[in-house]
Amino acid sequence: MNILTSTIYNRLVFFLIAAVLVPVIGLIIALGTGTETYRSTMLAAFVDETADLNARAITERFGQTIAHQANMAEQLSEDMSPLLDGVLGRDLDEAAVTELADWISQELTEHPGAAYEESWIVTTDGTAVVHATVATGPEATERITDFSDTDTFQQGTQLINDGVRQSLVVTQSTNGIVFDIIVALMEGTRAQGFLITRINAEVMLSSILNPSELSGDLPYSYLILPPDSGMVAGNAFITSRTLTDAGLVTSESVLADGPQRAILNDTSLTLTYMVPDGENATREVVGHIHHMEIAGQSFLVVTEINTDAVYGSTQRQVITAAGITLLGSIIFLFILAYLLNRNLTRPVHAVIDGLDGLRRGAYETPVPSSDRSDELGHLTNAFLQARQALAAEKEDIEDRLSTLARDLRVIQEISQTSVEERDLQQLMNRVVNLIIERFSQIYHAQIFIVEERNEFAVLRASTGEAGKNLLARGHRLPVGSVSVIGQVTEQGQLVVARDTAASEVHRRNEFLYETRAELAIPLQINGRIIGALDVQSRYNDSFDEAMTNALTMLADQLTIAIENARLFTESQRFLNDLEATQRETVRRRWAEYLTQQRGGQLYSNSGQNTGYDFSELTEMAQQEGRAAIGEATDRDTIPFVVPIMLREQLLGFAEYEVRKQDFHPEMVVLAEELVGRLALGIDNARLFNESQQTAERERIVNEISARITGKTEVADILQTAISEVSRVLRTPKVAARLHTGQAAVSENGHNNGHT
């Protein structure tokens, strides 16, 4: 099995085993050759981390304590200003002194973590007027108590004069290092006095400096002041009494190589050095000396740990950890491989499912977006972006197809309308109304037709109340005028005014004041402009390319429909004229035919003549153009008359009288069919007679022509022609004249004296 082409899970297991075993084996080998270096590094890192945590905790603890004193000073200056004035004024108000001392003592007692010892309110000249302690409760001080010569007052006032409202002042007394917080009591922008509070730094920092247990393998810390602070180096340190009693921190600890080097270098550092441990004894520690500054005061935080106590346990722990790691890694890596496999393959499977969905046309298959920055995250997000783009493109195509389908439906409706509606005016009215109904952006549509002389485009169809008004006044525009219609009917090209306010060709109409965009499309066929379709919108730039193309197709279809309607109207008129001519021809030919029959009418009957007067029914049938049925007669007969019609021309009537019991409406229908056949039959007979007569005339003419053709003399030709015509027409006298104006030849061919 090729591991490089195997499943992701198999590859993960293989590479994880390699990734775990190689470092672990290397670690074991490295432990055998560099345990001490490793332990030193780990120990130094451990001490560094502990020192950093302790330094931050010390800074935070001092910051909270100073902030609390600043808040107390603000309350004294703002909320208790009358009492403050009573103790800082010329006349000392003992009641105010007692009340303020009581309030200060209560505030100090409520914050035991700050390790407050006592507090004073001091005037600007250094006189303490109020004194409160935590141990003994509030106590008033005599006005003569003087702080003016103390380092606390002098350093504090100097800082406040420099613009600092509160500061930490560290001094040394016979009892050790003293920490005082001095805060200005402000009256507006002027300091009217000071609040000085003394804290027990050892108590305040004991919870930070103490290790959880003094087993020797845990770091411990203490705080020292560098020599430039004016402190005596041997005693200038703060630590917990627990560490002092255990002998871990003494005055000699400050004089060790590590702290002294840090003081000289003025920088934080981690190093291994020796510290005194009783008489003529030393111990090796790894220490981190951290420089820090609190409220303008410089400190060193020293964090140390015994190396002897730690190295042995560290070595055992490292070896044990390496063994456990080696053993546990084999088990753990399978779980890790499984989780990684899920992490890697899940997005791949999601993308595969999404691709399957795309193949089925489902663009909403759930594929969670990924915030991963690796290749799989890029793959997932790229797929989602591509699918979103495809969905947007699909939606755009569907919208365009929907628009196209709508346009095609409109064109189909217009085509159907043009087929169904033969009346040109009705056709144009329906078209403009369809445009308004189907295109929401268009609020007015109209059709102009160019008159025959090609001078004016006349409005023939328009929508809405405005359209009625325009049609009523016979609205028309000159071809070629400065208007949308004038230009489109002259140029034969589409004209659009996307913004009527800025258009040079748009002509404002009082009835169409809402128009903001106008589009006119020529109606032309075979290069001839017959009119224009004009649409208008209430919104600027309403006619995009898709709508323009749709309206152009619609205009072309409308042009064909108008031309078809015009041709249909002309053909109908031609057919009507032709039918009228045919009717007149039929009437005239039958009149001639009947005249030739020497009677003016033909009549034939069958059956018994009852003498019934059909004149009333005949008149009714002639008026209505269909069969007329009379009432039953006294002879129990039903009379009816069927008009004989040929090409809508009345030729005569067929009169029937049948017995009542034999009469049925179907008989009338049958009679109408027979009469229709009769009309065709007698007309065919007439046509046959006419054709025979025509043939006979042609024969006679040809015969006469044949006889004349053989003659060469004019007199013989005339004589032959006259004789033949007289014979054929059976006319006793026939004359022919050759006009010189005087000569005549008679029927016997004699000359009357002229040629």
C-alpha cells in the first residue's frame, strides 16, 4: 500500500506516529545528554513567569491602595468640605476633627487588604490636625504635631507642586522601611491640605510574596529598594515574616551576587547565583530580578528558587513525563488522527455534496461557510463564492428569460390580436393598452401614423385620459420637427430621451406633464416609414437595452399587423367592389338574357294552380332575403316562397303550396337547397347559351373573313361583305360607306355618283 495515495485517515496516522515518535525519541536522547541545560532553562522560565506574575500583582495592589486614598481625598474635598474647612481653617473645630477621624478610621478598617496602619490630615504648612488609626480607632492630634520636616511631607509636597496629585513616599525609620501615601486635598485648583496614610507593606504583600508551601521546590519573592532611593541596602527589603523565619530571605540575601548585579545594570535579568544560608553555608538559586516603578518609586522584585531541591525532582518528572508521553502518544494519536480526519474531510464532503446539488440544479444544498485560513477553508469559501456567483447568474438569466418570455407573450398577444382584429383602429387601441398592462415602467403609449403626403404624423391611438384629450383635438406633429416623433418619422431610427429635462428633442405636452423619459420606435416596412410607436415613463432612464429590444420587436410586429390590417381593409374593399361588379354583371346579363327571350321573365309551374296570391310572401322574401312562410289557407295548405339568389343577386322566386299535413320545416330547408342548385343550374344554362352564341358569332365572322380574303378589288370586298351580313342578319337592306364624305355603295353594289 502506498501511504501517499492512501486515505486521509491512514496518512494522518502514519505522519502523526512519525511526528510524535521522532520528537519523543529525540527528547529522550536529548535528556540523556542535556538534562541539566534543559532543567536550567525550564527552571528559569518557571521563575520568570512567577516573577512576572508577582510583579504585576504588586503593582496592582499598590495601584488599588493609592487609588483608594485618592478617592478618599476626593470625598473629603467634595462631600465633606464643611468639616474639612473646620479642621483646616484658623479655628480648629474639635467636633469636625472627631467626625473626620471617625470617618477615616472606618474607611481604613473597611479595606483590610490595603494593610493601613494610620492616617493624618495635614495642613499645607505641615501641621497634622486629624489622626486616625486602624488598631486603636479614631484619635485627634494636637495642632502642634508637625510633619513639615519629615521626608514624607517634603517629598510629597514637591511632587504635588510638580503637578502630581498623589504619590508614594518610601522612607526608612528605626523600625524599618516606611510606606506613606500622600494625596492633595484640593479646593478648586488649590491644595488646601494633605491626606497622609501609612501602610504596612509587609502585611499588604505577604499573600503575594509567600509561596503556597515552604518545600524548597517553589519560588519565593521579596521586594528591595535600590541604593539610589537613599535606603541602606542591607535592610532595604520587604518580605513576609514566614520567609524570614524560614531563613530563605535575610539581610544578606540583598547583598547576594544576583540582586547586586541587577542594581548595577539597572535592568531585569535571570541568572543562577549563590546566596548565604546560615553560617559559612551557601545555596544555589535561580533568581529573576525585575525592575519596576510604582507611583514614582523604583523597586526590585526578586524571585528565587532552590536549584538542588528542584533538579532532582525535575529530572524524575521529565523522564516520567517522557515515558508517559511516549506511551500515551501512541494511543492519543489514533484519536487525534480520527479528529483531524473529521476536521479535514468534513468540509471536503460538504463541498462534494454541494457539487452534487449543483449537478441536480439545487443551489441551496447546505455547505457551512468556513472561517479556516487553510487550503480547505479557501476551498470551501471559493466553492461558496462560485456557487453564489452561479446562483446570481442563474437568477439573472431567469430574470432575463422571464423578461424575454413576457416580451414574447406580449408579441404573441399582439400577433394574435393582429390575426383576430381586422379593424385597424381597434388593433392599434388594443396594442397600446397591452403595452401599458404588460410593462410596469410605461405609463403612456401611443401610435402615430404618417399621412399619405408625408407631412404630418397623426395620432391614431393613445392611452388614458391624456390620450382621449389628444385624440379629441386631432394631435399631430410635423415630420422632421424638433420632437421625438418628428425625428423618428423622418430618420427612421429609434429616438430616446432618457431625461426629458435635459433632452433637446423632447417636446413637452401639457397632458403628459409626468413624463421623465420617452422612447419612439419607427414603424417601417420595405424602407417606407408608416408611423411610430411612442412610449413614456415617469422615471428617468427607464428604457434599458432589454426593454428597448423588446419594444423594437413589438414595433416590428405592430408594423406587420398594421400593414396586414391595411391590406385586409383594401382587399375587403376590393372584394366588395368585385362582388358588387359581379352582382351588377349577373343582373345585367340576366336582364339581357330575359330580353332576348322576348318576355322579360321566365315562368314555369308544376301541379295544380290554386290561384293563391303569392305577392305578399314574395315581397317579404325579397326584403328579408330568405324564405317566407305564409299562414294556412282555407284549403288546408301552407304557402311559402323561396328567393332564387345567385351571388347575392335576386333572380326570381320559387313559390310552393303544400298540404298542411305534409308540411314540415325541413321541407323549407330542402327547398332552399334545391333553389340554390336551381340558381346555379339556370345560370350555367345561360352561360352555355351565351358561349354557343359567342361561338356562332365567331364562326360567322370567320366565314365572312374567309370569303373576303379571296377578293382583291375594294368594290368586290364591300359587295361580298354587305351580302354576307345581310344574309346572316336576315336584313333586307344593308349599306356600307367609305368616307370621303360623299360616296356610298348600296346593297347591289352600284355607285351613287361618288367614290
